[in-house]
Amino acid sequence: MEDKKQAIINEYFALTGDKLTNDDPIVTLMLYFNSKAESALSNNPLNENLTKTLHEINETNVSLKKISAELESIQLNRLQIVNELSALNKAQIYKEIKENIIKDLKENKNTKPNNIYLWISLISTSISFILALKLVFWG
């Protein structure tokens, strides 16, 4: 009780600059109104519903944060898989191109310039294809 009185005195002094004592009728009156307000709030079913709703909102917020973290983890995993597939596709394409060039050079010692342009075109097309795949997967 004394703590509440002291809190009221301190609050009144902060608001008005006037000092009160524990015996002042204003302190008693303010204690009375504070107790009535606390009683009304604690017995109010609306207050209980609001408190319950606030708890539900907090629980929902926590659930949403967990779901968001899981979705972010899934997206990172998907990104990692796409990167690995892209690297594998690039490696496979470059390996096939290298094998075909070596095979072509062995079969035909005098490689024509048109053949080189064909390979350059094939390489640039494969790179464009890989970039298109990245756009499809990453949006």
C-alpha cells in the first residue's frame, strides 16, 4: 500500500511539481480510484477476451515466424540444388563439347573455320540455355 502511495506522490509531483504527503486527501482519493479501476479491469470479461486474443495473436506471430524461417530454409535449399544442377549441367555440356572437338580434330586434321564457328555457336547457345534455366528457377 505504501508503495502505491509513494508511486502516486511521485507521479503527482512529476505532473504538477507540487509535493504531497501520505496523509493528503488527494493521495487517498487517487488510491481509491486506482483500486476501482483495477477492479473494473480485472472483472471485465472484455478485458479477459482481449488478453486471450492478445495471447492468440502472439502465438500466431510465433508460428508465422517459424513458418517464415522454414520457408527461407527451403528456399535456400532449393537455391543450392539449382546451383548444383547448373554446375553439373555446365560441366556435362563442356565435357561433351570438349569430347566432340577432340573427336572432330582427330577425324579431320584440317578443321574448317566454319566448324569452329559452329562450336562457338553451340557454346554460346548452351550458355544461353543455362541462363534461361536460372531465370526459370529463380524467377
